[in-house]
Amino acid sequence: MNRIVIVFVSFAFFTSWTIKAYADENLDSIEALIQAGEFKQAEQVLKKTTKNEPSNIKAWVLLGDAYVGREKEKKAVEAYQKAIHLDPKNEDAHLGLGAAYNMMKSYSMAIEAYKQIIGLNPKHAEAHYQLGLTYDRAVMLTQAFEEYNILKTLDEDLAAKLYHVILGK
């Protein structure tokens, strides 16, 4: 009897692990679709994935990315917020949320999203860069230059890019 239970538990664990590995591999291929600009196809698959696996954080983030690519900013915000609800420390979800808010010209909301990342990881160069860009868009140049100064210590290339944006070159 104990042997049967151990075999069943082992089988259940292996099956669960195999399904998760397959799901992760599938999400990697969907991520490749997004990187290739195939946003509509990715959106269709990810909508099914999030329906079947509503606690799959990566699927919600990727769905947000697909929505951003299709310029469906409000839906992107919803997807990123669902990911953040599941994992408040997910930096990718906060980064995507900031991008979606920027597209909507909701700069104060974008600033808050980027500040959330920096609160989690003060050395997150991309968050500082995006925050600096957002400050520039919102014509908050003092704050944009503050982000530039921080970026100089984190990533010189991003700092140089931000500097050129702020100066309008």
C-alpha cells in the first residue's frame, strides 16, 4: 500500500513538474512571438493561457506586453495589475505598467510604477532610465537630470541616451 502511494505521489509530482516545464517552454515561445512583433497571435494564445492558468504571473506580464504592442493600453494596464496583484515585487510587471501609462500620457501613474521598481531594486538601471524619460515627457527636467546622475553610476550607456533625450538631441 505504501509503495502504491509513493509511486502515485511521485507520478503526480513528475506530471506537475512536466506540465509546468511545458508551460514555461510555451511561454518562452510566446515571448519570442512578442519580440518578433507578432502581438495579435501572442494575445490570442495568452488570453487562453490566463483563462486556464489565472495565477500564471509570466502569462499576465506577457499579455500586457502583447497589449502594449497592439496599442491596447487600458487592457495592458489591467494585465500588468493582475500580475502585480499576484506578485507585488514583479519588476517586469511594474516596468510594463509604466510603459502602458506612458503610452496613455498618464505620466504621474508611470512615475509611480517606475518608483515601485526602484523601491524594490534601487540599482535597476532600466527603471531609472524609463523614469528619467517620463520626467522629460512630463517636463520635469530637474527630476530627469537627477535620474541621469543616478544612471551615470549604474549604466553609462543608458545615462548617455537619457542625457541626449533631455537635451533634445
